[in-house]
Amino acid sequence: MSTPEIACWEIFELSLPGLAFGNPFADVHLSARFQKGGRVLEPEGFYDGAEGRKGIYRLRFMPDELGEWRYVTRSNLPELDGIQGTFYCVPPHPGVHGPVKVASTYHFAYADGKRFFPLGTTCYAWANQPVELQEQTIQSLATAPFNKLRMCIFPKDYLYNKNEPLDYAFPILEKETRVKGQTSTDEYSFDFTRFNPAFFRRIEQHIGQLAELRIEADVILFHPYDRWGFSNMDAQTDERYLRYLIARLAAYRNVWWSLANEYDIMKSKNLADWDRLFRIVQTYDPYQHLRSVHNWQRSDTHDTRTFYDHGKPWVTHCSIQHSYVDLVSNWRELYHKPVIVDECCYEGNLPNAWGNLIPQEMVRRFWEATLRGGYCTHGETYLDSQDVIWWAKGGLLKGQSPPRIAFLRHILEEIPAGWLDPLTGITNTHLSSAGQPGRYYLTYFGFRQPGEVQVSLPVEGTFRAEIIDTWEMTISPLPGTFERTTTIALPGKPYLALRIQKT
């Protein structure tokens, strides 16, 4: 019998039949030891429901190193214990670069070293919408510029998002079996000691679809907008849920963990709880996917007291809600980690102040965050007669910022090897500049419209310059070359950038 071959960063899965007595979600423990040379990874397995009279248990593993891997299972169920085997990890499929990791302190790269510039969007509850709407969302993402998607596991109860999900993470209890302590509301009562595998299979399907589109799934584990009781589960249930989810999802290379959306208004949890939840994710994820948490706060204030301490060792990067994206450089220096402004308000026309940015302002915030050494996330909130709003339910993109974000992505991916970091003293203004000293400079003028700008270049070398119209999406080379301190004429219109590169 030939040894199986699994491409690097794909999923090796064991499907094992076993008894399903009692509560197999809680009573059966399954894990495996995967080893290559002296390196060992130990993912947990999970119960995936019954087929006929047998239960089905699964173990998933993402090989990240070429060569032969050996495994042996461990379980308190005899028929699942001691199962051994080998497989070969072969080179990755074309275009697959592995999980995204932190790189060069403030930035990101795939496991193979290819740079990753996160330009994300937000569809909080899309995975819990009708099937046709889920499919439409995937079709929209296939032609959109976004390479990261913020999405919730649990359904959401909020403005313009009041519909019931297709199903739930936990089985619903029949009224006659309900006991004190299990009822979350008068309408809903769940058995929090068990899971609904069909719910998680749908989530997995979506994670896989996003991976095929080369989109990172920024998975939100908890949130406060809840009428079902999922935000108020006890500590033991939280841990069971996290471990079950990690066992199912961690082998997908495109997963990020966001502990919560607006964690600080979940009154049932305190900071010690969030520390504990972070450590659970850190402990049981064999691949150490990226981890962060998202805050709530007034968007018109500089007060950051409600921020979780992103300096803690289990936080890999900053996921921040704030409308002042010019503070990115401050947060870089405070935490010495990558900064993503995952919510800077939304392009749209809602009556709520957070949901009615003009598209030019959404694009400006992307450029400002980028030129200050960070990253930004898009969201769209246009009123709809059926309440199908992208930020909540997905569907169709209606705004004008996505093609401009695609243009920015093109600009970033053309940067010579490396990333953009903030630079000072490039122009005679206090505007945002970033680049790579001695060879690449990018200055953004935003809503200002100077007719000329003085530029200070290195003593050695000559440079070429281009005017970038970030709204019209044009790049206009300037004639000749430039040296040392020089004045460059500009068209005198807003939303321009100046790109200077060494010849």
C-alpha cells in the first residue's frame, strides 16, 4: 500500500468510526502526535456526529514541512487509541504560500516569506444567512480586492440584522427536557454540553471557500450582540467551545483568531477572562495562527483606556476600532506589533454616524493608515429594502471604495522587497510619508491640495517621480529625474500621492 501524499499547508484528515455512547463531545478524548524528526505537533480531534449506528471522529493536521510525517492517536476510547500511520508532505499547490505570520515587527508575511498586505473587509454574520445569500457573498468576494474577511462564528442580533440563523452551534433542547440553568431566553434553550456538527461543517465550508479565493478568515470567536445566550456562557462551556472549534478549524491555513468583536461591552467577562481565553487558544492551536481582539470605544475620542493590552505575549497584532487612523504610528510605537484598524467606520448612508462615510473618506483612511505603517479594513453600510447590508449579511458590494482599494493593493504589491515604514523629513510638510530609505518614497496628501512640494532626497543617486491620483486611479510619470533637495509641481487637487523611486 503506497504512502499518502499531502501538499504542504493542505489538510490531512483521519476519519475514524467509534462508539458514540453517552455524550461523545464531552466523554471521548482524542488527539494525535504528529512527528517529523524531532519536531512534534499534537492537535486534538473531535466528534462529528453519527453515521448509522457508529459515531464519526475526525483528526485534522496541516503539515508545514516537506518529508515524511508519522502519527499515532491517543484516546480513552480503545478503538480510537494507538492508530498509527505515515504520509509524505510534498510541495505546495501553485499559489499557496501557507499561513500568514508576523514579519519585520510591524508587518505580515506568508510562511514561505511572500509579503502579505492585509486589505480586509467586514461581513459579520454572512455565514448565518440563507444559502443563496451566502453564495452571492462568495461570488462578490471572488471579484473584490479584499484578502482578509472579518466574520463571526455566532449569529448576530443588531440593527438591520434581526433574522434567525439557519441553525445553531448547540442543539436546541425540547421544552420538556429543559432544566434550570440551561435556558438562555424564553424562546431558546440549548444543550451547551453538546455541539451541532452541521453548524460547524457550514463554517468549515466557508473557510475552505475563502482559502480557495486566497482570503484570510479573521474568525471572531465571541461578540456582545446576542439574544441566544452565547455571549454569557460559563467558563467551562467557553473552553469546550474554543477547543472544539480549534480542533475543527486550526488545520485551515487561512484562519486568524479574533477573540471578540467589541470585547469591552461583553459585561459577563472581565480582563482575567479574556487573558484565560487567549491562553486557551494559544495552548490548543498547534500552528499558532494570528491572534488578536477588537475593542469598542467612542470613535470621536483619543481615549484608548478600553483597549486590551496588545503588548501581552499571546497577542500577535493589534486589531483596533478607531476613526483617527493617523494614530497608527502611535500604536506601532506603543505595542511594537503590526496595527490593523479593523474598524474605521463604514462607507454607506445609514443614519448612524459610524455607517455613513463618503467613499472618498473610506479610501483616504486606507491610505493614511498605510502611510503610517499600518493597515485598514473596509466595511459597507448602504440602506437596503431587505436589510441586506454588506457589513452584516454580505451579498453585493454597492460602494465606490473597493476598486480604489484594489488600486492601493496594486501599488503595495509593486513595492520593492520589503514593506512601507513611516519616514520623516521627506517633504517640507507634515503629511504622511513612508517607504524604504534610499530607494523608495511615498507621500500622501489626502484632502489637501498643494500646488508644489519640496522634497529632500539622499545626497547620492537620482530618482524618478510619479503623481498618483488615488481616486481617479491613475499614475502619471513626471519628466526627467530628481536629486537632493528639489521642488516638484503638483496638480493642486485632493487625494493625490507622490511616489519617488531610485533610478
